[in-house]
Amino acid sequence: MRQTVFTWNIEMNVTTRQTSAALAITLLSCGTQAHISYSGRDFGTLGDGSSVTIANQTVSSNYGWADASDQSLVFNPTVATTRDPGTDASGYVSADGQDELYLGDSHKGRAFKLHLDSVESVTFTASALNGSGLTAAFSVYQGLAASSPFTAPQTSADHDYAAASRAWRTSFAQSVAGTGYSYLATNGSWNALGDWSVGGDGDPAGVGSALDAFKFLGYGASTVANGTATVTLTLGPGDYTVFVGGNDIGSKSVLDSKQAYAFSLGVSSASAVPEPQSAMLLLTGLVGLGLLARSRQR
């Protein structure tokens, strides 16, 4: 069994003052959106008996996963078209602490990736570090975000405000809220409990094949500060992404969005045990082969 620890930290502080509300919204909505990156968060290829932990990570709120899950959604049609007037200029943070918009800001989570060459039973465990107070939660997806070097016409890493991402968010909002809504009814592209897609600069808008798709497979979530979230999934060969964030929607505020919450994510794998039905089919097949062999001997 091996244990590998990577160290990575990030801090981002953006202060913008503009007399024009429209200009402030543009700057904050685009400028604070981090591109999706796996820098320092690559588990590599896992095999039977692999155990890897990536520690000293941070997320910039304790509500990112909850906001992207919409489990506590209180849909407000006015907010979905005009933003919440009681928040910062960008309108991304709800002053009343409720999850009022569809989808979540991928900047409020951290993306990790891993690869499997065979069917494995994989256990994921996310825990708060150093009493940071994080209510840890994460989602597991099949698929990866684009990484450099990018395939033309894409010229940047994936992010929520690329033209292709805005077009997909608009399509999603209209499918769940009605034709009168656009990407402004969402906080970003992240869907913590379902499939979602995202693109980068240069990707054509409205072309689904140009996007990077994340197929939702499962999640783990704690409900208390400094808790541990875990889940075990049987996964086949391929590439996977794990998005980690906070599960405390009640902390959704301007103040909380500027705090850093430390955590670690551990992944361990083992050869998957066949399900009872699969094992029975295998046994039946072996018996059949035995009878066939005896018949040929006769």
C-alpha cells in the first residue's frame, strides 16, 4: 500500500469598486470565475490496493456544493432574472442565506482527477483539516475538463463564463424554469447531483459536442462542520473527476464567500467483487463449459 501527499494552496481576493452597477456586474461575474484546473490535484492511475491522499486544499466558501446541489432550492423568479438586490454587486451571494438559483459556481469547488485501467471498488473520503469548519461534500463524475494544450478552437481552460458555457447554462435554465430565463438564472455550470457541461474560450456556443461533459455517478456529504464525507463506488476503466465543496447553505453570505476552508481528499481502490447476479451468471457459464467438455469426451 502506498501513501502520497501533495500540497497545494490558493488564495484569491478581488476588490472592485465601480460607480456603474452594470460594469461592476460584468467585471465581478467574469473576473472572479476561476478556470477549472487539476493542478496539484491529480491522483494518477489507481489500481488494486492504491491509497492516495491529497491534503492542504482549500475552498472559498462553506456552501459551494450545497448551492450546486439545489437540495434546498427556493426558486425565486425575480432573483433568477434580476439577481438578489441585497448582495454584493455581482449578485452571486444570497443575503438571506437561501439557495435561490439553479446550478452552482464551479469556483466554489475544487476539481480532482483520477484514472482507472480496470473495474475497481473506489472509496472517496473528504475531511475538513485543522478545524477549518468545512461541512465537506463532493460529487464524482465520469469525464474530465480540458487541459493544456487545448484542441482548437478552444484557447483556454473550461470556465463558467465562456460563451459555450453560458449557452449551455441558458439551455439548462430554460429546461427547468421556462423559456423566459437565461444563464443569469444560474450561479455557474456546476450540477452537484446531476450531469453538466462546460466549455472554454473559443468553443462555439450552442454546440454540445464542443463541451466537456461530466456524467454524475454519486456523491458523499457530511451535514456537520468538520465532518467527514465518504462514498464507495464501483467504477470501470476511464477518467473521473471529483468536485469538492461545502454543504452548509445557511452560511451563504458575502462574508463566508471570502473565507478559506481547508480539507483533504483521500482515494483508495480495490478489485471490485462481482455482484451476486454477475457471480451466478459466471458460475452458470463455468458449469456449462464443464458439461460441454464431458460431452465432447464421450
